[in-house]
Amino acid sequence: MEAELRKLSQAELRQIREWLDDLIEDELEFTPEFENSIQRSERDMAAGKAARVRELKHA
């Protein structure tokens, strides 16, 4: 497969990459918890709330 890919032009490789990206994205499943966190963040942004920032724990 790699040998065949090496024969392709940059434009053809980009098309294949876009197709693979779409395929992988379509197969991903969001958990209900993840979807809820996205919706919560969207509501926060719409309400003008600042984004939450994680603070690094110092050792």
C-alpha cells in the first residue's frame, strides 16, 4: 500500500487524507457525558462566561 501511495501526486494524497479524516470522524462516537460537556460549554460561551482554564499542579 505504501508503495502505491508513493506514486500519487500531492493533490491525490490530500484527497485520500481528506477521505480518511472524514471516515475516521464518522466512526467516532461521542459519549453522552462528552456531548453534555460540549453543550454546557456552548451555553457558557453564549452567556459570556470565560472559559475554564486548568491550573497546573506544582510538584
